[in-house]
Amino acid sequence: MVDYHAANNQSSTGGAQTYMEQENDWDRDLLLDPAWEKQQRKTFTAWCNSHLRKAGTQIENIEEDFRDGLKLMLLLEVISGERLPKPERGKMRVHKINNVNKALDFIASKGVKLVSIGAEEIVDGNAKMTLGMIWTIILRFAIQDISVEETSAKEGLLLWCQRKTAPYKNVNVQNFHISWKDGLAFNALIHRHRPDLIDYDSLRKDDPVTNLNNAFEVAEKHLDIPKMLDAEDIVNTARPDEKAIMTYVSSFYHAFSGAQKAETAANRICKVLAVNQENEQMMEDYEKLASDLLEWIRRTIPWLENRTQEKTVNDMQAKQEDFRDYRTVHKPPKVQEKCQLEISFNTLQTKLRLSNRPAFMPSEGRMVSDINGAWHTLEGAEKGYEEWILSEIRRLERLEHLAEKFHQKAAIHESWTDGKEAMLTQKDYETSTLSEVKALLRKHEAFESDLAAHQDRVEQIAAIAQELNELDYYDSASVNARCQKICDQWDVLGDLTQRRKESLERTEKQLESIDELYLEYAKRAAPFNNWMEGAMEDLQDMFIVHNIEEIQGLITAHEQFKSTLPEANKEREAIQAIQSEVLKIAQSNGIKLSGANPYTSITPESIDSKWEKAMAMVPQRDNALQEELNKQNNNDTLRATFASQANVVGAYIQAKMEEIGRISIEMNGTLEDQLTNLKEYQKSIMSYMPEINKLESSHQHIQEALIFDNQYTSYTMEHLRVGWEQLLTTIARTINEVENQILTRDAKGISQEQLYEYRASFNHFDKDHSGALMAEEFKACLISLGYDVENDKQGDSEFARIMGIVDPNGSGAVTFQAFIDFMSSETTDTDTADQVIASFKILAADKNFITPDELRRELPPDQAEYCIARMAPYSGPDAVPGALDYMSFSTALYGESDL
């Protein structure tokens, strides 16, 4: 049974009132159509009887039975649920008129304007006026309160019929007359709500009488809707009466209104659950992406922190190549993933905020700040690893140079010491003449001079070995062993030298003086020979330089050395002149020489041989120094090339960073236009990527050339990489901010003009263009928008409340996004937990719990299972097996408790 009481206690809406005023303009001429009048008589009579039978009575003739006003008043009391004034029981005309007037006054009190309908005409049995009055009552109490998607009365009822019959073939409801002639629309309405009562597929469009009678009989038998129409009348009339059809269809609407409420409730729940499912998917995607990125960082950092030393420069350069591959191939996709992660997080938080959900808190260790911290650690490890590689390359270069220098000097020394122990231990002076002994003594003195000269070489060898140990040379053991052998042998030579000298001095008294010329030769030949050996060592000495100044210094030193050669040649000629003088004296005096200078083993031939070798090394040294000078000139060109590119790229990045800062403040046009412009701007920035790659190529050439400094620019490749990544990230974040504003606008229903007003107000008070308002700036902005936050007790309290919303962390600054969220929350409405609970209560037939079967019947399968899986069992006193607690589930959707 339809309950009209609650509905009729509410005041009528403006739209319904307008419609009733239009319908009350009763077209009397239409009633002259006998077919329509017949349909109205039958329909209105059946409609009245459907209500009068609740009071135990009915009417037979609609214009006769309402003439005394008694049944008319009774009808109004039944359908309104209210008591009318006590009727007059007299039989006189005046009594009847008074009763009808009481009924008409009651109708008028319900906001119904009666046009040309008077009590006298009803009492006189005027059929047209009586039918018009009954239609007015039907409009007010059966049709006016029908509302579907903000449409009411006739339009609402028509929209309801269209929605319900849309899935059915051969049904196209466009009006309340000919669209119903074939009877399929009536059957479709019944089948939509009670498919068990109608076999719709068995109906035929060409058999309208059967279709109509089937619908009328089923409605009367199973839905308690009386038969108000006649199938033959509808079929045989070109255009069935609209009011009769509307009256009958409205009975279906009220019969199925409970199902309509359940559908509305189900739609609301589906909408809320769809939002929640989408948010949960975004949360899962964020967690996975964050976990993958953190895992990659966790695996990468130990590799970057590995300081396992290599033995050669080539091995370290291989590591450097691996690191370069990491920077150019493996890291860039991770930079993009990190940027995408921040954008996804911000978008998710915006959606949660717009849907009135609590903010998303990632699991421990997966916050954006955690990822930024891990990324910062990764970049620190990168920097340390790159610096370590470069320092290791320098160290190994130095080690290889020192090791080669050590072995060269050691070989020269070992060559010099070869046979010295045997020479010092021989006792040739025991059988020599006095002159020979004296010669041996002088020779020994020359040896001591030579030995002292070699002391510096031994110290150099020991110093080089010590430095190799300090620099952790991988073959330090063999170097130490060789150095120790040289030092031990040197100590032995010193001891043997001292013993031989003592032995020679003991016999010195028995020896004559040795020829002064031999002695002079020996004394001058030994240091000269040693000088030549040192010169040859220097000419063969390896060198490492890093710039033009260093190689020019070596060239200058070499030129200074060459300038001493004429003087050295004079010394050589002087020494050779001594030997020539000896031969001249011996020849002049007929002295037979033993063939060798007794005081020295250095022969004129060896001096000439070494001199020729030294002179041959000079142009070789010239060539080596010139090649190195050419190399350093080429390195200087590489420095200048890189610097010219780096200075341009650095200035470009700095200019674009300043430009994007201005763009983010001065953006005009719609948000979509701003988003399009920003993406075009991002595309133009990305078109600059070939210049970055070109700079990377120049930097690779710099590193391959082992160039470690550049005086032509203050930019480093690391600095430019960071600046480029920061520029790309800033553009992406600005685009994300505009996208979030679009989300806010669409979700909150904010107009473009409102956004312009908010942006203009925000920018006006953002004096320093920082993108945030300080507390006093924000207060001034609110005052300009009409908020009462002046400096009084009430205003300060209101301002403190607003600051708690827009600045929950108490930072003292309000961002534009927080400002937009606040303004949108002040002007829009969203679903609440109470609304969702009320919707579940409708689905549960007003129970405090809901069953799985009810959820599966009212909701789509996936969302029904979603609720069943997350609802806690209901434990109230009225619980039944399988009962679920929809109240705690609804509050959990809005963060008031945990699911």
C-alpha cells in the first residue's frame, strides 16, 4: 500500500507548483472527445476506489457520487492522512455545497490553484468539472512529489519510465499517450522490477490487446494496482488520453518506489566504493614503484661504495667506463621513475583530499622523504666513487712511474756495483811495486769518490721504494726485497772500501808517488763520468705533466741543460788532453806503459762512448718533450671546447630555471591552456637534450685524456647534470600542480572565473613571488575575499581555525594548492560517512546490519565482494548468522576508524 501521509506533509516545490499551474488550466474542449472522457471516467473512478476501499467504501458514478461532498472529503482524508472539518449531514443543496467547499478549501491549502472549478458545478454533477477536480487531486497527491534527477512531476515520471524501459526491445517511451498503445511499456515496467511475473520475450508488438490485458491483470493481482484502463479503448483510440495514462503509470511508480530508493542507495555506494578501489590501486602502485626504486638504490650504493683497489691504470679506467655507463644508461630511467613517483604521490593525495578521504601514509621507509633521502645518499656515493676513481687513476699513474723509475735506477746501480766486491777484496798490492801500490791507493781514492757520488743514487732508490710502500704499490714485496739487497750490498761495499784503504795506507810509505797526470786524470774523469751517467739518467727519465706550464718548465730545464754542454765538452777535451800528455811523456822518455791508468778504470774510450750516447739522447729528449707539448696543447683545446659548451649550457639552464619560476607565477588562460603551454614548454626544453649529450661527449674526451682541471670555466659536468635534472623535475612538478588544480576544479565544481579570482588574489598578496603566503599576507588575502578575520577576538579565532586547515604543520606559510583546497572546501559538498551509512541502511531494509545476499543483490559483483571481504561481523543483539557491520565499514572509508 502506498503511504501518502509523509509525502503530503512536506511543502510543494517551485517546479511542481509551476507544473500544476499549467495542468490546472483545464482544457474543457478536450473532454468533449467521448473516447477520452470515457477513459478518464474509468481511470479516475478506479484510482479513487483504490484509496476509498481503505475506508471501506467506493464510488460507482464519478460525477454523481461526489455531489454531496461526503465521499470527496473522505477521499482527501485517506490520501492526505489528515482530518478535514466535520462534514454536514443534511440533504439540502446548501449542505452539499458547504461540504464540497470544505474539500476544495483543503485542496487549496495544499498549494493547489483551482481554476474555474466551483462547488456548485460539482454539486450539479458537471462531469467536466468533476473530472478536472479529480485530475487536480491526482496531480497534487500522486504525481507532484515524483522526482528523478532534479526533474519533477510529469517530466520526472516520464524520465523514470524511460530509464526503466530503456533496455527493452520495441519500447521507446516519449510521451504518455501513443508510446503505451502496444502494451509493451507496461509489461517492461513490471518485468524490470518483478521479472518473475512477466515472460517479456513471449510478448508480440503486433498483439497490443493481449499485452495490455496481461499487464493490467498482473498489476491488479500481484502489485495491488487496480485496473484503471480498458485495453480495447486504448487500442481503438488514435491518441489515448494522457491524463488517464499518467494516473495509471503513477501507481506503478509508487508501487516500485521502494526499489527506486534501493537503486539510488546502491548507486551512491558504488560511486563511493569505486573511488576507494581506485585510490587503493594507486596506493599499491606507489608502494611497488617505491619498493622497486629503493631496492635498486640499495643494490647500487654498495657497488658505488666498493673501494677495491686495482693494480693498473687500465683496470681502473675499465671501472671508470663502467661508472660512465651507469651514469648515462642505468641511472636516467631511475631519475624518471623518481619524478613519476613524486607526481603519483601528489596526485593520490589530491584525489584523497577531494573525495574526503584521509591522507595516504606509505608504509614505513617508503615516504617520498625516505626516497629523497636514499636518493641523496646515492648521489653522495656517486660523487665519492667518481672522486675515488680519479684519485686512484692518479695514484696508479704515479705508482707505475715510480716503479719504472725504481727499476731503472736499481738496474743502473746494480750494473755499477757488479764486480766491485771482487775488486775490493783482491790483494794485488801485496806483490806490486811501490809505484803500483801508490797507484792502487790513488785508484782507491778515486773509487771512494765514485762511491760517494753513488750514495745519492742509493738514497734515491730507497726513497722511491718508501714512496711506493706509502702509496700501497701492489708489488711492494719485490721492490722491498730488491731495495734491501741493494742497501745490504752498499753496506758491504762501504766496509770493504774502508778495509782496502787501510791496507793500502799501511804500504803507502813503501810506494813512490804516482804520476800526477794519471792522478789528475782519474780525479777529473771520475766526476765527469758520473756527471755523464747522471745526465743520461736525466735524459732517459720519464715525466708526467698535466698542463702546458709544467711541460714548458721541463723544456726550459732541458734547454738550460743543453746550454751547459759546451762547457762539459771543454772538460771532456781537457781530460782527454791529460791522457794525451801521458802518452806524449811516455813516448818522449821511452817509458813502456802497462796500457791502463792505474788510478781509474775510466778510459778515454769509455768517456767518448758515453759522451756520444749522451749527445744522441739529447734530440730524443727534444722529441719527447715536443710530443708532450703537442699533447698538452691538444688537452688545452679540449678544455676550451668543453668550457665553451659548458658556459652556454650553464647559462641556458640558469635562464630556464628563472623563466619557469616566472611562468609558475604569471600563468594566464584556462588551466587546460596552461597545461598545454607547460607541456609545450617541457617539449622545447627536452629538445635541448642533444646539447647536453654533446657536452657529455666533450666531457668523455676530457676524462679519456686524463684532464683533471679546467681554468676556462667554473662549471663541472656534475654541476650541470644536477642543474639539468633539477630543471626537468621543476617543470614536471609545475605541470603536476596544474593537473591537480584541474582535478580540484572538476571534483569540487569550481568555475574557471573562481580559479582566476583565487589565483589573482593569491598572486596579488604574494609580494616576493615565492609561491607561498606568510600569515599576515594570507590574512589580507582572506579579508579581500570577504572573510571576517579582522584584528579582534572573534576574527583572530576564525583566522586561527582557517590557519589550522591550510597550514596543519604550523610552518607559517600557505601554498597555492592549500589555498585552493580551502576555498573549494568552503564552496562545495562531498559524500560523507553519514550519507553512506544512510544508503546502506536503505539496502538493509532499515536494519542495523546487512547480509551478504543483500549486498550481492543490490551491488555489482566486484563491489559486493569488496564490501563482504572488508565488513566486520555484526555483533548486536539483533544479529543473524552472516550479519555484517556496515556502520563501522562506512566510517572507516572516511578515516574515522581502521578497516
